[in-house]
Amino acid sequence: MSPRREHRLVFLLNVAQRRLQRWVASQNERNGAMPAQSGLLFILGKQDGVLMGEAGSALDLGPPGISGLVDRMSAAGLIERRADPDDGRA
């Protein structure tokens, strides 16, 4: 593939990503879940009880981001926050 065609492919992938993000955000009105919330629910659906750090890594969120997301979703009754029994502080 020529460099010019590679640049075009990257451009088209970026356009597709932005359009997909806009579409997912527009679905919020229908299903009530934001994209990050949907991502966390998907992760929890695959592995219940996942650690916050693991979920944050999967969603590309740092500790403050995943903590805030979990707090908001807990307050909305979408998920339940539990202490890790292996933590030693619990």
C-alpha cells in the first residue's frame, strides 16, 4: 500500500471513529447509559467483581476517572461497589 493510501486509510478510520462515538452518545437518550457506563457494564458482565484498577485499564481511565464512574453508577443503582476480600483492609 502506498504511503498516500495509508494516510487516507488512517483518515477514514478516524472519521469512522468520530461518527461511531457520536452515534453511541446519541443512544444515551434511548437506553439511559453513557458510553463509559456501557463499557463498565460490559466488563462486569464478562467478569463480575473485577477490580477497579483492572476496569480502569480496560476503559483507559485513571484512578480518579474509574472511581468517579463507579461512584456515579453506584448512586444510580446500576452497580454495587464491594470491598475486595483479599485486600486485607476490608
